[in-house]
Amino acid sequence: MVGRARDIVTPRVGGHPITCAEDRFEALLSPERSIVTIQAEPPRPALSRLVGERGGGGLRRVLAEIVPEERRDATPLYLILDDISGASLVAGWAWSQWDPNWLTNARSALKGFDLEKAFRSREGICTGFAPGSSAFDPATNRSGTPTPDLRNAEDPEGWHDFTVQDGSVGLRRARRIDVRLEEAIVIDSAFQDSATTPGGGRAVVHEYRLMATADPVSLRLRSIEAEPRVLPFVECPLAADNLARLLDTPLPELREKVLAELKGTAGCTHLNDALRALAEVPVLVNHLRASR
């Protein structure tokens, strides 16, 4: 896994974006999603204590113990470390684009690991895996949706550098959180999980867009709307109906509020990741105010 994140401000007068903060990490995970090695740039020696931890919900608790200052300061590093759980959960799906027998072969690779049991254990974990969902039907199409490149040739600095994945199996989670200051804090956020394909190009399994506003003084959420774009199961979009539960929540508290209000079949694992990341918005607002 290679994680990259940056906070940038686009100057009002035009020109190159101003980089306010930037972080990177590289990690090796086992097939069971346990962290084997991890290092960050700039270096954070404390991350060595993550070795042996597994990508999952419990990783957030470990991060709070090991690097509490990263979460407190809403650094770009914390955002991508928090994403290890969700991104590693999806990563195996990338093989579906290259191997029609990927699930069978995965069972063989994970000796002593009951993949079927692990899959069934997800029942009730989110809207898409609600009891009786099409997720449990072997005939459900899980192939993803073809997608163009996210990068805009007319805006080459709109994204940081992506890792080169052409010609090999690879998954990418791309996330953006765009913020501007008007009468309210206006938020336009999106994320996409995509994989390479043998014929070139990419296929998408998850894609959401979020539009929200918040009070510029209290930072309380005034409005929020999710636009489901690509999701694997027909039940998945239902999670977007429950976002009103988050209204009036201060942005910095969203990481806890989302997990409390949108747990189980009331939420979507990947939509929840996107919602929780909005806790970073106050830092982006501070960058904007400092640039004026």
C-alpha cells in the first residue's frame, strides 16, 4: 500500500496551488490484512508499533494510542492511515478484473482461512450486506463499472502524483475534499475505489459524492447530501437516506458521530469512511483563512 495526501490552497489570483501540508506512507500487508512493515515520509518512528496490527475497525483505536497528535491535528497522514482499514478490505476485489476464478484462488492462497465464513460474517455490517441482500447471491455481478481517468489533462495539478499501476493488478482509493468559504462553509467531497483491467483503463466498485454546508463559526453541519454513483449491490444506495442523523453535529466530532449513528445496516462502510473524513474540514478552512 502506498498512501499519499496533501492539503493545498488555490490562490484567488490564479497560479500554482500552495501546498500547506503533505504526507506519504508505504506499507506491506499480509493477505489477512496484517501490517508487516510501514514507514512514513516525513518519518514518524512511532508507526513501527503498527506492525502486527490488522486493517479493520480496531486499527482506529490503535492509531489513537500510537499517533494521537496526528488525529488531533487532522494531518494528511492521519487521513490515509485511517483509510488502511477500508482500502485493504476492498483491495482483493482488484483480482476480479484479472482472474474469473479469483474467489476460488483466494481460498487456496489463504490456507487455514475460511473465506466463505469471513464473507458470511459480514451479514449486517452495512446496508449492502443486510440480511437477504443480493451480496450473498453468487449470481450477483461483481465486475465493476468502466471509468475514465480521474485526472483532468487541463488541470495537471488537480491531483498529486498517482502510483503507476498499468499492466498489473492494482486497486486505488482516490479521495478529494474541496472546501470554499461563502456565507457558509461549502464542501464538495468524493471518493472512488477502482482497479486496473487487463485491457487497460480501470473499473470502479465504489464511488460517492458528498455535498455539505457547515456554519463558519460553530462548525456545525447545516446540510448534507450523498450522491451514490457506483456501488456493488442494489441495496447499497439506501444508506444515503440516513444522513439527516448527522445534522447539527460539529465537524470535528463526525468521526465518532458517524460510527454511532450509521452503524450496521443504517450505513455503508465506504460512505461512512467518506463522512468521517469530513472531520478534517476545519483544518482546510484554517488554511483558506490564513491565505487571505
